[in-house]
Amino acid sequence: MKRRKKKLYLDTSVISHLDQRDVPEKMQQTQELWEVFKTGKYDIVISEVAFGEIDKCPTEKRKLLYNYIKEISYIEYATTEETDEIAEQIIAEKILARKHLNDCYHIASAILTECDILLSWNFDDLANAKTVDGARRIKYLIMGNTGIDIYPPHMLLEKES
């Protein structure tokens, strides 16, 4: 029986780290994972929230990031009223504060597109135990399962034994 591909949601930090020279190790790991993305090993989701954040980058970086995005196959997710409702629920449950509204939208988008993993370099707000537990609780309330993880990109890199 053929296993389905894992579905990954990319938050803006992942895409941004493709050109993040002040943290060369994270940039290298992100670029290595991007090479894997080019093979089609995963189904990728990028939301309009991430594109909106990329649009705020300086011109040269924005162009570079969009060129990287063109290299992979992905599904673009447009937010809906349901996305708004879930983002508000994340705030109401005190998983994240309103000042992190875009991060709430990233979680909501990942849940609604039934992603297995939300990838993020944002350890303060997303890739931490409190937020993972909260995202799983919200997903359980909405879909009856808790199948979502939040990982930094390097956790998907396979090391040679």
C-alpha cells in the first residue's frame, strides 16, 4: 500500500531563512530542505498570510524569495471566515496573544488544510510545546484528531548513518 505524502505548511520564517545571512546555519539547513521540496517528497502549503509578509520584505529579498518559491510545487491557501474564527479561538484560548495574529493565522491555515506539520523557525511563538499542545487541542475540537506538529525545518533533514 502506497503511503500518502506528508503535507507541510510553511510559515514565513522558513521562506525568509532561504536568505538569512545573519544565521548561516539555519539558512544552510533551510536551503538543504528546499532541495528536498523540489523533489516533490512533500505536499507543500503556503498561505496568503505568508505571501503578505514576504511582500513587506525589501525589494531584493522579496524577489529572491519569490524566485525560490517558483522552484517548488505548492498549494496556495486563501484565508476564509473559518480561518478568522480559528485564529480568534487561538487568542481566546490564550495559546497566542493578539499581537501574534499572523501566527494564529498560520496555525489556523495549517489546521484547515489538514497539514501534518507546520514548519517554522519561530521558536518564541510557534515551535514550542505550549503552542503545539494548543494547536493539537484546537485541531481536535474542529476535526476530531490531534495530528499536527510544529517543527523547525532542520528536523526534516535526514542524516546519513
